[in-house]
Amino acid sequence: MVREYRLASDWVRVTQFEASALTHGEGLFAAQRWVDVLVECQQVNEKRPIVTLRLKLGQPAR
């Protein structure tokens, strides 16, 4: 989903989507696993975006 709106004198673009991320395996016996995440990218006036990743809760890991 992409939204664009005006906030005072700024143009803001927010892009949101779902993805999968591979975790780091910490320690000798810890395995990597895939988890579902929500990705949000917020960009103001075409400048450098701010990207946020959040773990999608309620979904079993693969």
C-alpha cells in the first residue's frame, strides 16, 4: 500500500508491505528461521527514507 499526503509544507509518502526475514542464529546450536515482518517506509519531500521493520505477531515461524 502506498499513501501520499501533505503535512504543512511537506509531502509525505508512506509505503507499507509484508515480507519474510531470516533471523540470525546465535550460538553453536541456534538455527536461523524465517519470520513474517511488516515493513514501513516513510519519506518526506523525496529525501532519505526512514524504514521500520516490525515482527508480525500471531503467525508461526517457518
